[in-house]
Amino acid sequence: MRRSALPLVSMLALTLAAFGAAAASAQTAQDTAQDRSAGCAIDSTASAEKDIAACTAIIEASTASPREIAIAFTNRSLAFQQLDRREKALADIDEALKRDPTYARAYRARSRVFNREGNFDRAIRDLNEAIRLEPDSARGFAFRGNAFHYKNNYDRAIEDYNEAIRLDPSYAQAFSDRGAAYYFKGDYERAIRDYDQSIRLDPKNAQTFTNRGAAWKKLGRNDKALQDDSEAIRLDPSVPEYFDNRGLSLAHNGDYDAAIKDYNEAIRLEPKPNFLTNRGDAHNEKGALDAAIKDYDAALKLNPKFVLAFNNRGAAYAKKGDYDRAIADYEQAVKLNPKLDTAVENLKDLREKRARLALVNPKHGPSFDCRSAKLAAEKAICSDPELARLDQEIDDAYAAALAKLKGKEAAGLRADQRAFVTKRNKQFGRPSFQLRREMELRLTGLRDLRAGR
């Protein structure tokens, strides 16, 4: 696979159970007796709107027991969470706990709200209470493990996942989430073992396949990563991250056209800065620099602080010879993340190269003043001493040939030279256009004309 002279940085989408996903563990007899599609059921499969209507009917009837009313409020809270109605979701949990302060599931449900907004310590406090009330609940430990995971405290998360698995060895999601914790610790082999076990228990969880694919990538097994990425897409083609991850696997193999197709689908499902940046990288590697820059621009429009887009757009500008824009992008990348070594190194290297070029003797430069250069082709010529020499030789050969012509022949040569410069400026940056080759051909042609050949 071709590699950029100035390195690009890609972002892999690794997913964790969404703020405490439902477990496949056993429920109470009361829970399992419910029809999960009827509305207001635990682990409901009905729409959020149907759940809200059904739960509201139970609450307003006021004929159920305090525990049953607490369940209805909790279920309605979870439905409100699906609709991003935070205040109503929290108010329903308050009402649930008024009816039954010992209902551990209400605390777990409230922790989802706090996890979603990044208030992980508050989520952990709720989960501590849920575990105190139900110390034998695998869910309580698994959910708290997720909160520690979101805090990047992977060792502490693994302790909770261990306990969840001890309490319920059939808890597939706990194995999957523990695998993610090992992944972020850099222990990819242990991550894969947990993903393997999770898939044995639940072979239809697309998320686990895509996460295992990420671990295979880290171990250099791109063949297995592609298999897992494809299986995740087969199981659930509605998740854009699965297409993005497979695109990264394809790009790793140098199959940029196939990668771009997957990025297109990811972006169609949900435009995200990392998807656009990854597609830009594929264009960048193909040499389609304008298309790459367009994607980086779109990524930065969605997130003006997306550091990878700045770094990788800088690489594209550098390839085009626009060192000033490239350096500006690298400077912004380093400002946003001073620890991004790739951007730091790219910035250092390009500054040194620009400084060396500034020392080039002007008489050995191109036929035009580089200080006023605005077009990408002109900047590329200014940045490369060999191209600068070629440009000056073309200008000398053109002047010598023109001096030997008169009238229509001289006018024809002037028109040819203008056409050459226009083509050079317009087509530079396209994959099929080779600037050095075109300049060499032009120089040969002018010298032949001067020699009368």
C-alpha cells in the first residue's frame, strides 16, 4: 500500500454498550411475564411513543401496587431518554423512587442519563446504590463497569465486569464490554478472547463483531478484521460505524475505491467528521487532492476542532506544494492536541523544508516571483528546486524560440505557451497529471523548435 510522505491519522470507531445495554440475564418472574412488544414492558421492543402511552395509562389508573407504579415510571423514563427528553426522564425516576425507594432498576435507569451527558461520577453514585439494593444483580456491576470505562479507568471497569460475569456467566454483553476495556489497555489478545466468548453466547450482536475486528486490526490480521466488519454489516446495516470500520480495513489493503464506497454509505447514514476525514484520506492516498481537501473541509464544518482533519488536510496541501496552508493546518492541529506526534513531526519537517527553499538563490528559481505565487502549481514549482530549474529553462527556451519567429508564427507560439500554462495550472493535482513530465515535454518541444527541428 502506498504511504503518504507526510503521515495521515485515521480514527477507528470502537463502540461500547450504549450507556448500559440490556443484558441477556434472567429477570424476575414478573418481568418475564410481560409482552415486550405491548408497551411499557421491561426491555421493551415497542416504540418510545408506544411505551410512553402505555406507561401513562398505568400511572393514571392508580390501581397498581407501588412497585408496579415505580416500574411504569422507570419504563417511561427510559422511553423519554430515547427521545432525548432529559428533564421528563429524570422527573419520572424521582416519581419512581417516591413510590418505591428500594427499586434498584430506577437507579440504574437514572445512571444512563448521567452517563450520556458525561457526569460519570453522578452515574457511579446511582449505581453504587443499585448494587447495595441488589448485590446479586449482574446488571448493576456491568453498568457501573461502563461508567468507569467512560472515565478511562479500565482496570476498575474490568473489576466490575469480572463480578458481573461471575454472577451471570451467560451475560454476553459483559464479555463484550470487558473486551473493549482490554482493547483500550492495549491487550488485544485478551480482548479477542472476550469477544469470542461474547459471540458464542450471542452470535447476533453486530457491535461485538465490529469491536473484535478493531482488535484484529491492531494485531495485524486485517483479513480477520474484514470478515468481522462484513459480518457486523450483515447483521445490522443501519449502523454507520460498521461501514466506516470496514472502509478502514479496505484502505489498509490499498483498496481505496472500495473503501470510499463504504465511507459513502457511512456518511449517507450519518455524516460525521471522522467518516468524512477517513474518506478524505482515501482520496488523499489516491492522489485526488482536491476531493480530499473538500472532505476535510466538510469535516471541519461539522466540527471546527476536529484535529485529525487539520493534520490530514495539511498533508494534502503539502502534496500540492502549498506549504503555507499546510503549515497553518499543522499549527492548528498541534494547538488543538500538542500530544499528536504526527502533527508535531509534520509541522517540524515542513517548516524546515520551507526554510531550506527560502535559501535557494533567486537566480536559480523559476521564471516568476515566488512571493506573489497564488496558484497551487506555482507553489509546487517554488517548493521544488528541480521544478524551479525546469520552469526557468522553459522560459529561456521559449524566449529563444520566440526570437526566431515573426508574425503569425510568433503569435502561434505565444498562444501555445499560454495554453501550456493554463493546462498546467488547471490540471495540477489531478491523479493523471504529472507536472514534472509535462514540463519536461514542454522543454523538449521548445528546444526542438529553437533548433529548427
